[in-house]
Amino acid sequence: MNTYLCHILIQQDRPTRSSLEVLTRTRELARRDGTRLAACVLHPEAERFVEALKPYGIDQIYLVQHPVLSQHLNAPVLAALEAVFQAAQPTLMAFPSTEATKDVLGALAARVGAAVLPDVAAFDTGASVTATRPVMAARVLADAEASEYPVLVSIRAGTYNAQPDETPTEPEIVQVPFTFDPDTLRATLREVLTGTTGQVDLSEADVIVAAGRGVRDEAGKQLVETLARELGAAVGASRAAIEAGLFPASLQIGQTGKVVSPTLYIAVGISGAIQHVAGMAGSKVIVAINKDPDAPIFNIATYGIVGDLYQILPLLIEEIRRIKAGS
């Protein structure tokens, strides 16, 4: 029986939302095509995450456990993925599209003799694997096809919903033998810089409040952060807001920043330049707040509010607090 295999990324001690989205879509295809559904986890304590994956109707879970996998290092991750591929022999291997995935996807394809469809917005299987890819800063959608199996595909976050299976299964657990000598590493990880403690991760956030050029000063920044805190949202920023020194570069969303696809995206003082839109156009609901009624952001917004953010945000914050208090 053929196998469709998903790579499950672990972040903040749990499977990432984007991984579960890919797993859900791959499960749909596996059930339709009559193939086995498998997942793989690379982690020093990979067994700990089996229970979290059981509700997704997986037939097999491949585990690679080694201390060197505690952080993402390209060499051991690539070797571990190759070991899983050789053990599972999948016809399709699906990944969430992240910077970590981009680092190893091409090399893995070369090692296992597979075709690659990277960073797609949607994909399907059949006689071939077909996909839709945003190109030219997401201004154009291109059709792509891999005519022969096996195929590696990476999928943008937010394209599909993560849904547990109606009939979860008890998966077969496969321990993949893996050895790696850390002394052979030519590059080592010295330090990982993370955001402020308690800050919601942009790539996993379901709600994002993003600041643009219209957020002019510290007072505007505090309004954005307060709104995000009341909503339990992540804070993002356009390049203009970051270059103004109000937000760290790690929060940049756009063509040269992060690509996000939350359920709700609140664009505060963002004009809607194509470079920024490339990073957030996949958001399910977009609320734009801008004093310029002709701002391009309103062309893609689900809801628009024309006005001064310094007047609008305090009203929003007050109303959200009132609703939360049940008054």
C-alpha cells in the first residue's frame, strides 16, 4: 500500500498548528486515494507527542529520537528525514512551509530522488501531484505539477484547517534507528534569540494585530500592544513600522518578513503595499483601520474602518474589555 507521510514540527513543546493543517489535508487525500497515512516526529523525546497526534486518524507514526534534534540543525535534521523516508518509502511527503523546511527540502529531494513542490497554497493528488503557488509577491497564482512520484510538497500555513478525525485510530509506532555524531557538525548553533516571554508566536497565531506606518510613536505602539493583549493576539508590523524603530525586525510581516495566515488579521495604519500583502493575504478575515479611504489595504479587507487609529483603537479596546467583563 502506498503511504502519504507528514512531517510534524514541534514548537513550544507541542505540534505546530501548521503541521496539523497539513496533516488534516493529507488525511483527506489518503482516505480518498486508499493510501496509508503516516506522520513523523523528530525530537529527543518524540514519544511524548504521540498522544497529541492520535486524534488525527494516523495509521503509522515514525519517531526519530536523538539529543542532537533538540534544536534545528540542518545536517542532523536532513539525515533524520532521509532515514524516515527510507523507512516509510512514501509516495508523497508533506511539510508545513517554514524557514526550517526551506533549508532542507531541496537537499532531501536530491538525496531520495523525489520531485519538489515548495511553498504551495493548495495541492492535490492523482496521476500526478498538482499545486497552486503564489508567485511575484503573491500577485499571481501559478499552477505547478510533479508528474512522477515520489513528491515532496510544502504547504503555506492557513491554507487548510486543522481538524481531528471523526474516527481516530490507534497508530502503529515505528522507531527509526538513527545515529549522528555531533562532532561532525561543520556549523553549530550557539544561541537562539526569541521574542519577549509570553509573546504569542506570529507563525502560530490565530489572531494578529499588525502595525504600519500610521503608528507614529510610542503611544500608538502601546495602543496596538494593548489591543493585541486584550484579544490574546500576536503583534506584527510592516517594514515601515520596523524601520521607524517601534518594533523589532522579528515581527515583520511581508515579502521580506514572515508569511502568516491567521483567522483574524487587524491591519492598523497599514497602507497595503504589495510587499506587505504578500505576507498576510491568506488571512481569513482582514480588518483594516486607516485614515486614508483610498488605501490599497481596503481592496482586500473584509471590513474597513476609515479614521484615525489614535481615536479608533481606544474605543475598540474599551468595547472589548466591556464584552469580556460581561457588562
